[in-house]
Amino acid sequence: MNVNKTGAFISELRKEQKLTQQELGDLLHVSDKAISRWETGRGFPDIATLEPLADTLNVSVAELLKGERIKEDVPLQEVESITKESLHQAKGKIQRVRKHSLLFGFFAALLLFTLTLAHLRSPITLPYQDGRIHLETLDDGRMLVSAEGNFHLSVDPVNLEGGKTSYFLSCHTTLWDKIFQVSQESFRILKQQSEIDSVYYYPGNPDDVVLYRDAHAEGGGVQTLPRLIYNYWLFLGVLASAAGGIIYWFTRKKAYGETVLKVVMLPITFTLSMILILVPHMQAVYNAPYYLSGILLTAFALYALFLLWLNRRKQQN
């Protein structure tokens, strides 16, 4: 017995009787979700339900198990053989489907947990603000940089020709720190002042802010290149969504049209998530891990809503 074939046969017979999944479920005293599982091959009626189901759909139990109408009379012995073999196959198929569903659910939950943790721990770089960062020279000639507030302080040195060093400073926090009020000691000791060419804070608008420059140093602020990868992601997402939409248009009436739709919705939900997350924050180019994890979490939620809507629509048909 083919569980998927039997499920499709039940769906066909139900529509012939002009019954919704909810109405058929009420007649058999089961839920509409149970009917949906039968019709999609993810479940199978129990023995006590087979005969009432067959009577309601105006077919024999043997036809129901075979997944098609039988034109000739079938001997009782053959009916029993078909029933026994069909139930055995159905039980094995349902066990495999349940095992795969549990495995999929475990990995989906693991992915959701990982994305959530990554989003909470990802740095949110703070733009320059007067009074946020302080520089002072210690008694031994070294420079001390400290951040005003409970922030992480990042210091990136760049060695220049002539032996001097430029420093690029930034402050960041995380949602984890905000929720759990994690305290940070935000200060760092730099090299001797005589060995430092310049100190910048990023991001500024539009240039990185000069906090210190040696008297002999030249030039103004440094404009940091935006993270153009977001644009590439958006372009590829729109391209994949458009291509997927065209493919679905030509396959929507085929048996595998629903599977194609589920695949097509992956780039569509990702693209929509990028638009929702990035458009209000296009200038925050230093927070790639934070925004990427947020985009994936939003895409996960949108795709889950799409699956719920698809399942609801199937139940209404």
C-alpha cells in the first residue's frame, strides 16, 4: 500500500462529497488536523476509523487501502490480505515519517537556539558621540583610552611606515549585556605617545573621527568603506525570488507545485527579512553579525508563518 496514494484518494473522495476537512473530521469525530495528516501521507486512520471513513466516502475498505476504485468484486480472503499488508506498510511509513519529523524539529529548534544566541551576543557598534571616549597621557608617557559607559572597547592598531602606529577605536554593546546588565571595564593602555601617529574613532558620519594626531601627521578623517556585501545579498535574494516565482508559476498546477512553492519561499522570506531589518539601519555598516543573525531569525519566523498559512489553506480545501 502506498500511503501517499491512499491520502490523495481520501482527498479526492472528500472533495467529491463536497466536504471540507473540518466537516469530514466532525462526521468521524476526529480533528481536521488528523484529516490533513491522512491526506498528506503523514498519518493513517486507525482500524476503528477505516470502516466509518469508507462508508462516509462511499467506497469499500479495500478500495480505501488500495488508493483507487476496484471495478471487480474482490474475494474476502483477498480483502483481508490487502488490509493486513496495507496496515503493516502504513504503520512502517508513519513511524518513519514521525522519526523524520522529530529529527527535523530537533535540528530546527537547534538552529533557532543558535541564531538567537548569536543575535544576543553579536556586537552592536555605537556611533561617535561627544564624551563617549576619553584619551589621556599617563605619567610614563603611554596613552590611556577609556569609554564612558558600560560598553566594550575595541582597539585595532595599524603599524605605519616609520615605526609609528595608528589606532582605530570603537565601542560596542550586545543585547545580552543589556538584558543581563553585564558590567564591563572599558579601558586600554596604548603605546608611548611619541610612537603614536593618530587615533581614530569609528564609525563617524561620514568620516572616522580624529581623537588624536601627532603634530607631524597629515590628513584628516578616514572614510571607511561600507559593507557592500549587504547589497550583494539583497541583489541575489531578489534574483532568486524572481526566478523561483517564475518557476512556480509554470509548476503551480502540477503535483509537486506545493514543494516548489516551499522552496521558492526560502529566498523570498530571506529577501523580505533583509528589507525589514536593513532599510531602517543602512548606515550601521559595522554590525554584520548582529544584523545577519537578526535577518535569519526574521526569515525563520516569516517562513514558519508561511507554513502555517499553507497548512490552513489546505485544511479549508
